[in-house]
Amino acid sequence: MPKKSTKSSAPPRYSEEVREQAVKLMKELGYTPSQIAEKFGCSTETPRSWKNNSPKPSRPNKPRASKKHSMRLNVSKKKTPD
């Protein structure tokens, strides 16, 4: 007779929509992974990994100084002899 597994069944899989909602709650409203875990019935590591694996918002590119402008800045920073 085969032994029955004493392990509990695998944790439920969460839809992409649920994951996105949880990440939004953490990023935009300041919920902690513990609060999300309690709300969704999962371990605290689950929402933490959702957040860590979520796409990072792209930051707008900073305008860069032209090479000529940069050179002027470097020259103006040099110390003059006393």
C-alpha cells in the first residue's frame, strides 16, 4: 500500500491581475508584504517576490550637458594658484 503524502497541497496560484493589484498596493499605497500576505492568504515572501520581480518604472532621461559645456565646467572647477 503506498503511503499518503503528509504534505499540504501546493499553495494556490495567483492570477497576473491579483499579483499586479498586490504590487500596486505596496508601491502606491504603502502596504507591507505582511499586510498583503494577510489579505491574500499567502506567505509574506510571496508578495515580496512579486514586487521584486515586477517591472521597474522607466525613469526619464536626464538631459546631459554637451561635451563643450562639460569642458567649461571642468575648467571652472580648477583651482587657481594663490
